[in-house]
Amino acid sequence: MSEEIKIKQTLPMRARPDVLYRLALEPSRRVKWDANYVSAAYEGENTRLSNNALVNFKFARNLLGLRFQAKYGQLQAPLRGGWETVKPFGPIEKMTQGWNFKAMPGGTEVTLTLNARVRYKWLRPQLERILNNMVISTLMNLQKQVDVSGAQAMEDMGRELAEKQKADEKAAKAAAKAAKRKK
């Protein structure tokens, strides 16, 4: 008898919904920041995020290293999107993942929903714990990714400002020297 697992977590993030949408749903970008996935690639010739696009995923070893194929659906950029598995894999009969991005002052409220149907009742508690940890770590890693790019932009701006300030001080010293020489 199969058992249902439903997990829903929400986290506010300091980024625009369109940026988060691409990071969370584009397979090539997702695999770069999400430690839960080892690989993610489009199936066949499709190389764009679109409804009914097939993607091959592989979980990390801490998630049993399972491979599965998912089909994207309900894509409505930059508000929501998600995927569902095409066929059963490992102890999971079916799994869906949905993302919602709600713009709010100062950022975006991100909601990640994961639903899974487990084949065996006795396996449900362990799998639910593993999947809950996966959802939380995915949201935390997304927040870190957003913070890294924001921190990098702030660091670059600070460096440019410091260089400009040094150049202004150097020019002021040179002008002061030139003024002394003319006297």
C-alpha cells in the first residue's frame, strides 16, 4: 500500500522573482548550487525550460544516488513552476516538486512544495525525514546562492568606490603640489 508524503516550506529571499525562477527551475543552473543533485540535463534536443520538457535528474549519494526523469509543467514565469516524475524510481512511485515566487517589498517569498508517494508503508518515516531535509537544504542553498551573487556585487561596488576615492585623493595631492610650486 502506498503512502503519501506532503512537504511545504516557505522562506523569504532578497532577490527578484525572475532571478529565483531561473535559478530554481533551469536544470543547468540548479545543479550548480543545489547539493542534492549531481546532474540534471534535458532529454533529447530540447534545451529550453518549457511545459512538457523532459529532464533527467540524479540525486546525490546522501539521497541514494537515484536517477529519475521528470516532466516540467505549470510553468508560469516568474510566478511558479514545477515538475513531476514520469515513472517510479527506487522506493518512490511518484514525486512532484512545485515552486511559487511571490514578490514582496525587499525580495520574494519562495514556497517549495514536494509531494511523494512511497511504495511501502514501513519506509515512509525515513523517506519523509530525508525529503524534508532535502527541501530545507534546497531553500537554504538557494538563499546562499542569492546572497553570494549579491555579496559579490556589493564587493565589486565597494572596490570601485575605493579605487575612485584613491584616484581622487591622488589628484588632490597632485593639485596641492602644483599649487605650492606656483607660489
